[in-house]
Amino acid sequence: MVDEDRKRPHAIFFPYPLQGHVIPAVHFATKLASAGFTITFVNTHFVHHQISKSGADGRGGDDIFTASRKAGLDIRYETISDGFPLGFDRSLNHDQFWEGALHVLPAHVEEFVERKVSSKEKVSVLIADTFFVWPSTVAKKYNLLYVSFWTEPALVLTIYYHLHLLRSHGHFGSQDNRTDTIDYIPGVRAVEPTDLMSYLQPSCKDTSSICHRIIDKAFDDVKRADFIIINTVRELEEETISALHQTQPTYAIGPIFPTGFIDSPVATSMWPESNCTQWLDSKPPGSVLYVSFGSYAHASKPAIHEIARGLLQSGVNFIWVVRPDIVSSDDPDPLPVGFEQKAREEGRGLVVVWCSQNKVLSHCAVGGFLTHCGWNSILESIWCGVPLLCFPLYTDQFTNRKLTVDDWKVGINLCDGDWVIRGEEVSKKIDRLMRGETAEDLRVKIKKVKKVLEDAWAAGGSSETGFRQFVEDIEVKIN
Ligand code: UDP
């Protein structure tokens, strides 16, 4: 077949409608379009509304459609309903939101795909977040290749993938789950039950929640994917990725970041970004602790208060991203009375609702990151050589902590043992992270892991070749 006769892949891309999923999806879509794909990128009305609103004051780049036009890429942008009105509080009513993802969204997706497939647009590929429950059915019905897009580490995917093994070995699903080491999952040498994702931990007694029902369906569905894409780096999770690859074509192509890392041409933030650069410019190198618990997790009010106490006691400079719903959207004043004012008056602390995290982490004044261990945050921090203080709250964050602290040794735990948080301990841990021997050791180790990430996308690196291979394999399948 001569080159002109070859079909260019046209993929419909559905990211999961959550901030931490939309960000890598946008940047992966851009990479695919740069490699010659046509992409129809589909956000929910709500995600679109949030991103447009947050960029309305001119910060944070163009929407994906405008940015791709400027870059000469073929990305078409559309939105569908998630079944709820824009004003519906998805954070407060999070079970209802999940019910919608399970029962309402699939119908909207199917209607959309049917319309696209019956148009003249020659769609051949469906790319969908692995957490969706419907992709294999939709792909089969409309004769599309199905690419499952996984935004967390391979370790987390593998554990969900082998949930049946956890059940049959008694580590999950009974009232009296085993608490000894898990050593029978293919590609996973050993993992402690307390390092499992929150839904699978021994302390999780209700295993029929909406999240469990989604997990059951989604990780059955992924087994029918033609390809799996993971935002990780082969050298960091070699055994796990190899084991997955034995059952399905799996490509590790992380870290997926915006071109240029800090100056993304595409807006992805769902909240307006405060500019922290001027404040950071006034601080000595390595003196600032960046604190953020991501876009979605909640912390208890006592924990937030103990962290506030620890921050003041530690004497460190800090930027703290405090989302208004960090405790709950029912509680708009999560911080201790007077905390923010005191921090500001002392010139030591800046509290913001949201910021450009990549810009903050890249600033030379930042010397540590107190994090909830979201996967994007971990990759971004390693990329910037900033050691982590780990405070996992929910879902994959516990498993990501294990990789960060126990395996790669680029971070330390905020709490030891019981996960009960105390101001004095917070202050001591901040000190260990930012000053002295442990801090020095962490910095040496993180440099090495950072190099692994950099090499992965250099010419001939594992992610660069994995990505090229994926593009080739798709082209072979559709031609
Ligand atoms: N983020 C940001 N500004 C903030 C806080 C977070 O831009 O103030 C970005 C961060 O860079 C990351 C994403 O939001 O890319 C959060 O993803 P992560 O996987 O770390 O956590 P999640 O929000 O999914 O729990």
C-alpha cells in the first residue's frame, strides 16, 4: 500500500471527568495528534465549563481545540452531559456522581459515538479511561479499536486486574480479610494489604459500594482492550509491566506532561490559578514547602488543623493549596481561625485555592512537597527533583506512597504506623524532609529517578520507543 492510501487513525478520546485524569489525557491526545492522529476529544459539559471559567481571566492557555489549531494539529473538541446540571455539587454528592458514571454517562457516550461513526469522519479508534465501565461494549458495537488509558501506576492497574486473586486468597471481600503479605499477583513481588488502594484495604468492610461496583466492571472491561497505555516509566515498574504485557499489549509511555512542562499551551485547570511566582522569587532556594492534596481527596478537619500547627511550628516557608472543599463543601472554613493571617503577616506562608503546580514545583525556592500522593503529583515532583512528604488519603494514593517511599526512596511518610496525625510530628517530618542528612539523601536519590524519567522520553528511550511502537501498531491494525 502506498503511503497516501494509508488511513490516518481517527480516535474518539473520553477522559474520566476528574481533574487528575483530564490533565494527562489532554497531553496524551496532543502527542497522538503530533504523531498524525485525528483526535475527537470529549469532555463533559461540567469539566468544560470549569476549565473555561478558570481560564476566563486569561491565565492557563487556550482550550484544547484552539491550542491544537495554533499548533497545526487535528484535534476536534466536543462535550457531552454527565447527566447532572452544571450547578450540581459533584464533590458533596459524590456517590450520586458515581452512580451517574455507572448508569447515565454510558447512554450519552453511546449516542455520541453512534453519531460520529455514522458521520463521514471515519472514526477507527476509541480511547477511554480505564475507570469507565462501557468501552469494550461500545468499541465492539461500532467496530472500533479499543485503547484503555490508565493514568495511575502499573502496580495499581495490576492489583485491580487481579482482584479475583485477592478474593480467592482471602485478602479481599470477606468480613475477616487476611492481613499478611500478598505475594501471588503476577508481576508484583510483595505488597502489604495496608498498601492496597483504599477500596481494597482490610479496613474497608463495605465491598458493595458504588465504587466497588465500578471497579468490578471497569477492570473486567479492560481485559477486552486491544491496547493498554500507562502513564508510567518501564524502568520504574519493569516486572509489573512485563507481566501485564504477557496478557495484553501494554505500553508504558510516561511521564505524560505538557510540552515545555510549565508553559502548557492548553488550559487544563478546573479552578483559576493563583500566581505564586513573585512570592516564591522572594524566598531563598530550597526553603519553601509546597503543600497540596490534589483536586479530589478530602482530609478530616482535625488533620488539617494538625498540619497547620506543624507548619507554623516548623518555621518553614510554605505555599498551601487549600481547596474550599478540602474537608467538605459543607465546611468552607477548614483552616484554624487566624492561621492564614498569621502566616501572611510573618511573610512565611501563602494559602491559595489552586495554582499552576508545575510552575511552583519548578521554582528553585521549593525544596519539598507535602502531598496526598496523587500519581500526577508524584511524577511532577520527581521531574522537578523535589522530595516528597507523603500523606495518602484515598484510592491509589496508598499504593503510590509505597512506590515513592519504600521502593524508590524519594520520599518519607508524614505519619508512622497508625496514620494519626500530630502537629509536633508534622513539624519534625518537615524538618527531616527539608534539612540535614535525610534531606540530602532524598535529594541524591530523587536525582537518579528524575534521570530515569528524562531518559524515558529522550530519543531511543523506553517511553519514546513505546509510544512510536503504539502508533505503528494502531496503524497496522486499521490499515
Ligand atoms: N494541580 C494543579 N494545581 C493545584 C493542585 C494540583 O495544577 O493547585 C494539578 C497537579 O499538577 C496534577 C493534578 O492537578 O497534575 C492532580 O493530579 P493528582 O494525580 O496528583 O491528584 P488527584 O487530583 O487526581 O487526586
